[in-house]
Amino acid sequence: MSLHLEAEILELTTRHPFLIARGGQALHHTVWVRVRDDDGCVGWGEAAPTTYYGETPETVLAALNVYAAQLPHDPFELEVAERALKNALGENPAARAAVSTALHDLVGKRLGVPLYRLWGLDPKATPISTFTIGLDTSDKMRAKVLEAEPYPVLKVKLGTNRDEEILRTIRGATDKELRVDANCSWTRKQAIRMLPVLEEFGVTVLEQPLPAHDRDGLAAVTRAARMPVIADESCLVASDIPPLVGAVDGINIKLAKCGSLREALRMIAVARAHGMMVMVGCMIESSIGITAAAHFTPLVDIVDLDGAALLAADPFVGATIDRGRIVLPSGPGLGVRAR
Ligand code: MG
């Protein structure tokens, strides 16, 4: 059997410009990857590149050119295939994750089983996903809180010079559980000063308060915090986890950082071996990328898979969110179809 790879850039628009501490915009580009076998069976994947991690749609397409020549003859050789991609061209995690996802989708389709079933997971054990309120004016954030009515848990992006005001605005508009992501933007001093403020507003999870490299600082914040502190930008792959033991309470897995579904599962195993919490997050991406990550959510504690829910129009239908809870599709492989 031989496998063929096709790729196409997708243009995705969020309902509101999606702003975090590093900036942001309304127009996002991802890359739709299709791996086709001789029988005409096609697996789908999606690369959600971010310049923060060194990727753009153009670098993804260039990397996919390299990866197209590395596809296994047998799509079931997932471990071998993922290693071959990494050896051919390391880094490029979003591009590799797309190929990994497409191969997993193909395998599931050939077997006629959904991915969660291939992994032996209970589709009813998916956690509640947060819905993110991006940075905006107070009026617009109040409107976003109203729009987020179906979601029981909100994630608030901070890292501005008006963080306390943002929390007060959102808390004034809702009683819902709030989690905070500072996206690396606080200093140690600012983070320690913000802790009682976060407590006052009932924040239950704090994600990446400090710059990615500041492990000692994270440890100090974690010691002082009453809520769990989760590493996102500090933790890309499984080997990043042991050095973070004791510095944070948990890690945030994203396919666009770790580069493959099998690496995501390894990250869960490593984190659990160290007694750490596991979160899964996403970029702005369509239901292809979101559904790939959704299939392993029965194994994690915290879910932030709102990337497709933030879109004005998602070209695909896959995992959905029902009153916050992730609902996995029952079709084979990813179970994603065109809308
Ligand atoms: Mg984050």
C-alpha cells in the first residue's frame, strides 16, 4: 500500500478578534491535511501553526512536502511513522501533529472504530471545556460573557495593565467558575501580588503566570497559590515534564506544541507518573484539530477546547460542546465530516 498526502490552507475567522497578552487578530490560517491510501480511504488532520512556536502556514506546507516522502507503507505503523517524521525534520510540531492526526484518522476509518475506542476510553468521561473570554474593552467583555451563556466555566485571558479591572468586570457579569491564563506575562512580583486578587474573584486555576523559562519563579508562585498552577508555554513535550515537577501542579498539552497524538498520550503518562494534573488546550482551529484532541480528553482533568467554538463559521463538524461538556462523535477515526 502507498499513502499520498494533500494539503490545503484554511481561512478561519473568529467571531471577535481573539486577543491574548501577546496580541492577536480575527483572521487565522490553519492547514488541512489529507492522507489517502490506495483504497481511496482518506484520513484528515489539521495543523494550527503559531509564530510563537516558530510556525506559519507557509512553513507547515514546506514541512509537509518533506513529510509526504516519509509516510509509511502501512498506516498502522504509527509509532514508526511519527519517529520517521521527527527524524526527517524536527520541530514543526503543528505540521507533524496534522500528519499524525491524519494517520490515526485513517487507521480508525480502516478499522471502523472511533479513536477513543481504539484507545479504550469511555466517551462519557469527557470533562467540561472552558470557553475563553479574550482581552477586550469592558463593555465587549460583558457582551462576550453573555454570549458564553451555554458554557458553565469561563477562561479569562490576563496579562494587561488592567487585570484586576478585567476580573471585576467579568465577575460582575457572572457567577460562573473562572480560570485565568496570563500567557507568560507577569513578573514574579506581579504574580504574587495578583494571587489574593484571583482568590477574591474565585479563580480556580492559574495558567502560565510567568515567562516559559522561569521554573524557579513558577515554583514560588505555586507555593504561594491556593489554586493549581498549570504550565503551558513552559511545557511542550513529555521530556519537559520531569524538570517541572514541584514547580507547577499540572501541564497543558496542545497538539500544536507536542507534534503528535502519541506524544500527547506519553505526556499524560509522564505527568500522571509524577502525580501532576493534566490539561488539554488548543489554538484557534477548526473541528478537525479540536476533535483530535477531544478524543483523549477522557484521560485529562481540565479541558480548554473552545478553538472551533470561537469561530464565526467552522467548515467541519466533529466533537461538539453541550453545556460545556465535550461530546465525542461516534463515527470511525476522528468522526469529523464537512459541514
Ligand atoms: Mg495557555
